[in-house]
Amino acid sequence: MPIFLDRHNLTGLSSADIAEAHRKDLELQARYGVRFLTYWFDEQRGTGFCLIDAPDKETAMRVHHEAHGDVATDVIPVDLSAIEAFLGRVSDPKPSRSGEAIAVDSAFRAVMFTDIVDSTGMTARLGDVRAVEMVRAHDNIVRRALNESCGREVKHTGDGIMACFDDIPSAVVCACSIQNALATFNRSNSEQMNVRIGIHAGEPIEDSNDLFGATVQTAARVCQMATGGSVIVSDVVRNSMAAKFKVIELGAQRLKGLPEPIRLFKVIW
């Protein structure tokens, strides 16, 4: 059966309220051949998301309606592997200790892009074999930093990597670690590898039928605004960064494909 992700407006409700609604969904699901796999709840933003295995979205919403009356405002089809890459799980989290309540995280995620500057020119200078070695060096550096910062690789873009993080500070720490490791790499190599990094954050469904579509698009555009060796973040990221990070404000910038300008910041790593 298809897999769906839905979005609920849940302002004013608590984690206990949402856990009870999920329990009611589970009680009723077998009657309609539906499986509610898991959910995410963001009390601060008043949003919730359910992952559902169902014959169609109408049947899934019928269970919601009969179980507790809270029908989703948006429903999109998704791929389980994409959900796992972006959100980190496709089932309910387990309690850390016996009898302890399940801690359910929000679905708000930071998305980071890395991009090797002028990778085409690098290939022309070095040839295919050496250029591939440079890309592999980039990949190893990025993946090591992702592992250390609890980030998840979503996909390889050919000359960069798109990654996802459960929290914004971890994404910024990872980006700074990557640039520091690249600086060390460049000091011991005659061929310099310049990488730009961009970070944005958002929810899974934002006026789009694509999983994290708006967030991914914005993160990619933010990365394009960066120069080699820099880390650029959006105002959404800046507002949730730890105080230890120093930034330079770049002002409101118009990004290709986005309707409104957004404020960008350069992180001093």
C-alpha cells in the first residue's frame, strides 16, 4: 500500500493529548486496513505529522475523523527511505527505560548542502582520475563530520552532499568541522579544494507536494550564495544557533526561485 505523511495544526495541545490521539488511531486502524506507523509533534510550533500506510489518503483521514476528529490539513505520498533519511525513523521510538513515557521529537529539520566550487574546472585541470580522488576526499571529510554530528546523508549530488539534522546547532557544528578539515587538507595538497556550504531549516510539508520540498530548495539556493570556504545560513537557522557561533549579517537576499528575499548570515568558523 502507499505511504502517506500528513500535517496537523495542533496549537494548544500537549504531548499527552497527541499520544492519546495516536492511541485511538491505533485502536481503530485495523477496521479500515490502515497502519499508523509513527508520528512527530512540535509543541512549540503547534504542528504534528503522522506516517500512515493506507490504501488511499481518504481512508487514512476517515480513521482520524472517527478516532478523534482531528483530520489533517495536508497529506502527501512519501517514500519510506526518504522519510528515514530526513526524519531518522519510520516507527514509534522506544522508551529509554521500562515504564518511561515515549519521547516524540518534532519533524523540524535542518538541511545542509555542500558543493565543490568549480568542480568542472577541477576536472579539466586534473583529469578524471585525480578529480574523482578529490571528490572522494570531500565525501570522506563530509561523512566523517556527519557521523560525529549525528547528521544523515540524504543524497550525493555529484559534486556535493545533501544532509539532514534533527537540530540546527548540530548542522552548524558539522559545517564548521567540514571547513576546518578542508583547511587542513588544503595545507598539505598542492591542489586546493574549495567547498561552499548552505543551511536552512523547516518542516516536512510547506505548501508543496514534495517532502521537505521548500526547505531543500531554499537550502540549495543558500549554498549557491556562498563562496568557497564559507558557511552561509538562513535567518531561520541563525535564530536557533547557539550563542557561541559568531556570524556576519549579509542582509536580505533574493534567491532564485523564491518569492521573497531572506536574510543570510556568514558563520565564522
